[in-house]
Amino acid sequence: MKNWMKRRSLLLLIVAAIALMLQACGTEEDGEPSGELSLINEDNQEVSLTNKDRATVLFHFTEVG
């Protein structure tokens, strides 16, 4: 009897873990990000990175030393 309960609780934990992973990895219905993603360019102008027609390459430089 105890062996059956262990198997059932293990199965329940596996199903719960899979359900949580699927929810966390899910996207919205339209597949687009929910918020506006924008950055400030070198001319101090805000540049939107969402819904662009062309790909955007970003460079991030940090001071080391």
C-alpha cells in the first residue's frame, strides 16, 4: 500500500512540475512581447526594439580595470 502511495505522489509531483514549466515557457496569444522594449542611443534618443522590420544589433561595452 505504501509503495502505491509513493508512486502516485511521485507521478503527481512530475505532472505538477511539467505543468509549471509549460506555463512559464508559454507565450501570449499573438506571440509578441507584452511590454515595449526600448533603449537610449548615443544621441540620447529613445529607440524602440519591438515590432521592427529589420534586425537590430546591440553592443554593450563595460569599463574593465
